[in-house]
Amino acid sequence: MTDALHRLLRTPQGVLGLALLSVLLLVCLFGGVLAPYSPETMDFAGRFAAPGAPHWFGADQLGRDVLSRLLVGARSTIPLAVAATFSGAAAGACIGTLSAYLGGRWDEAITRTIDAVMAVPHLLLALILVSTLGKGSLNAALAIAISVAPSMARVTRSVALAVRQQDYVKAAIARGEGGGWIVLREMLPNVAAPVIVEATIRVAFAVMLFATLSFLGLGAQPPASEWGLMVSEARRFMHQAPWIIVAPSLAIAATAVCFNLLGDGLRDALNPRDER
Amino acid sequence: MAWLLRRLLTVLYTLLVVSILVFGLTQILPADAAVTLLGENATPEALAAVRQRLGLGDPAWLQYWHWLSALLQGDFGTSMRTDQPVGPAMFTALGRSLMLGGCSLVLMLLIAVPLGILAALRRGKATDVAASLVSYLGVSLPEFVTATLLLIVIADHFQLLPATGYVAPSENLVESIRHLILPVLTVSLILVAHVSRMVRSETIDVLNSDYIRAARLKGLPPRIVLLRHVLRNALLPTITIVALDVGYLLGGIIVVEEIFAIPGIGRQIIVAITTRDLPSIQAGAVIMAATYAIANTLADIAYVMVDRRIRYD
């Protein structure tokens, strides 16, 4: 693990990604303390205040401080997207490993069905799921987890097929271990590394999907300061105050860049021969 | 030929799974179709009559069977919102979406392929670093952010192009193109970023291969090596990547059509979801999945036709 971290720190993407990640982590943990104002304090005299002291990122249509809303909003944007991705990835990893373990017709049937589910675009699947479950942050996160799972299952299966041929798996079968034991205790730990790399890259995607759902009014609900929702609410005022839109947009982009860099850095760190 | 048949069977299986998935999901929508249709104030007798007519009392599998067999005869049902047949409305909308998607794909390829190859050839130099920075930013901007930023700068600040709306090409070609520019730019940006990175890494793989070294060592001019050997081998895998990205493109189209008020299939689906118009949600989702499955099949066929080394059967 420390070895992987060292190698991660040797790639430029890894360094940049980790730096951005620490900033985001700080903001998620201490955003409420760091925020100069309360994110919900309205000030009608100070509506649409331009960026500069005392509102460094300006004020929005209700006179709320944009910087404070961003700092507090990180907590309603990032952790849910991360949790959604990793739970979806875990479910996908189990399905993919199981498929590779079973092999033959079962493998074929599972793979074809996964391919079929993937024919529905992620956003559309998430939209239908959210409209079924009801709008809200948690349901949006659940929808994202479900839409991430099939593609992660496919990635995991391709790795697990090689693991399936290893001697320790054959030994476990020869010992007469049950299928569940072999999938969970013998195979899953050995497919974990590539799955984590893939999942890290998908976090970027999940952050964007989550913000998009909120933007469409199906994710976080007002008065939350989720970043996608902030863009959506500010859209009507883009003439008067473009900064209300630009600030959360950049925050979303920075978060997605962070996880993309981190995922690429991890990939390079774990495949030293691959010099892309 | 056996391969092609198998491929077509896969498409059919895909559509079957998608239809079950979509029907199953919309079945548990917490909405009583009869109430949606008649409004909250309808009499119990009227509601019962509608439930009878729509077969809402039947078991789920029977409802699915009725829906599927109608679907196979080209009947997508009747919209609960407009009381019009869903099929024609959806296919008209699909036409507009395909125009948006097609233009975006072409623009994306025109930018992404040269950019990726250039970055690979100048690997590690300033051009490569700049291209990869742009692509990191590109894949990190969701469509609604790109669209909003483009609207602020180009439509609002400089007033160069109209902000929203749709004009049919048959009506006024120039206006139609002017209305399409911003949506097309939005949809293609994220794809340019993704595909150019893929083209770059494929090209680097090919440049490092033995056959390129052999071609160079036997004294072929660099231009010929690039055009005859590198390009062809690097671009083949790109076909598959682009086909898989069509799914992403379709998702992007949903958001972009909503923002730019383009009456395409994405907007139809959003309206259907917000008004809980079940037949429209079902039809929209099935048509989108079918589009994706067909695009991928065409890409596979193209791949086999271009690359004679590949034999699937």
C-alpha cells in the first residue's frame, strides 16, 4: 500500500490529484467552519454583489454569500457521489467475479445481460430510477450506484477471468470450498486493485452525474447548496451575475479533474510497465 | 454470415432485456395511471372504467405482454399527457436528436483524431501537455456546465448566436445552423476530450510496435509510415471507442436538449418523466437503447470490414 502511494507520488497526475483531493477533503470536513458567512443568511440589500470584499466570490440572487455556499455545499455533493460510486463498484465487482467464477453458459448469460443493460445511457437509467424512487439526494445517489454497477461488473469480469485460472483458486475448488467462499475470499481480494482504479475514475463521472440530476431538479433539493443545484438556480440571473454560475461550475470541474487525475495516477502507479 | 446473425440476435436480446427493465421500473412508479389520466377529482366509477380499459388490474406479466406485442406491431401506446399516439411524436423528435448527435459526432472526430495523433507524435512536449490539460478539463465539465458557460459568453455577452430554440433546416437553413452551433459544441466537447486521449494512447502503442520499427528501418519516409501504418492501426480501435461513447452522447443529448429547448427525444423523455407519462417514458427509453444497440452493431460491422485480420466466426 505504501509502495503504491510512493509510486503514485512519482507521477505528475498523482501529485496533482492528491493535492486537490486533500483540499477537497478539508473543505468537506471543515467547510462549515471555514465559511465566512452562514450559507443561508439572506441579505436583500446585497443581492448580486460582485466578487470582492466582503463577498470574495460575490453574492447570489438572495444576497447569500457564494463562497460560503460553495464551502458548505461540498459536503452535500462529494461524499454522496463517492459513496455511490464505491457501493456501485462493489456490487459490480461481486457480479463480475461471480460471472467469471461460474464461467460457461452462466458467464455468457450474465455478460450479455450486463451488455444489454448498458444500452440504456447512464443518465437515462438514473433519471428513470430517480423518478421511480422519488427525487432527493439519497435516491439520486442510489440511482447512480445502480447505473455504475453494470460497467464495473464488466471491467471486473475481464480481470477475474485471469484470476480464475490461478492455482490458488483451483486449490480452493479442489479443497471443496463453496462458490460463495471462493468468490468472496479468494477471487475478490485479487481483483480489488484494478477495480479501485476504475472506480476512482468513475467518481469523477458520478460527481458530474449527481450534479446533473440536481441541475434537472431530481437530486438535492433547495435550500441545499449542492453545486449542480446552485447552477440551476442561478441560471435565470446569468445576465446580472454570471459569477453565481461560474463559481459552482468551477467547483464541479475541479472535483472531477481531481478524481480523473487520481485515477490515471493510480493506473500508472499500479502498471509500471505501461508508459502512457 | 453466422457471425452477423449472432450479432443481430444479441441486439434482439438487448432490446428484450431493456424492455423488461424499462417496463419493470415504470411499473413501480408511485403513480396511478388512471389518476394521472383523469385528474385528482375524477369519480371512482370513471377511474374504474379507465383502469378496466388500460388493463391496470391485470397481473404485471400480462400487462407487459400486451405492451410488448403492441410495441412489436409499431404501436407505442397513447400519451397520457397529450392523448396522441406516442410513436410518431417520439420518432419526429428522434430525427432532430439524430441531427444534433450526428453533427456532434462529425465535429468531434474532426477535432479529436488530429489532436490525439499530434499529441502522440509530440509526446512529452508542450503540445502534448497542453492537449492533455485541455482534455482533463474537457472530461471534467458536465454538459450543463459547458452549456451554461457557452450561453453566458457567446449568447449573452457577445450576442453572437441565439441562446435557445430550434428551427427546422427545411424552414430556414441558416437560422437552423445558427441554433445548432452551441448545442453541438456542448455535446462534442466532452467526447473530444475522451476520444483524443484514446487516440493518443492507441497511437503511442502503435508507434512503439515492432512493425513500425521495421517500417522505419527499411527506410520508408516518415510521412508514409505515418499515413500507411500508424494511422490505420491506431484508428481501428477508435471505432469501438466512439461506438461505446454513443451511449454517453445520448445521455448528453438529454441535458443539452433541455437547456437549449430543442424538441428532441431527450426533451420528450424529461417532459414524460416530470409529468409521469408512462407510455412516453417507456417508448423513449426503448428507442434510445435501440439507437445505441444499432450504432454499436454498425460499428462492429465496420470494424470487420476495415480490418481483414478479424474473423468472429
